[in-house]
Amino acid sequence: MFPFLVLGLSHIVKPILQPDMFAEFFDEGHAGAIKRTVLFDLLPAIIIVAFHHDWSWPGVMLTI
């Protein structure tokens, strides 16, 4: 959810920046794919897991 919020807000605030950023990721090849994955997928997931205090049912469904 967080990556979608960040991307959505950045599309509204700076619409020209998005294509350039993703073009740079694409031009970097595998390194760009890793940066994109860490920035938009792994980092928000780590933050969610780190600050999720309820690991019992049904609260764990929020993390999953």
C-alpha cells in the first residue's frame, strides 16, 4: 500500500520525473532492477514487519 501511495503522490506532484526515473532504472539493467525492488518493495515491507506488534491471529493478516 505504501509504495502505491508514494508512486501516486509523486505522479501528481512531479509527473515528468516518473518516466525519467524508471528509464534510468531500466538503463542500469540488473542493478536498476535491484534498486527498484529495494526502494519500492523490500524497504516498505521491512518497515511494516518491523513496526507490526501483533503476530497472533487475526492481526498477522495485516502483515501478510
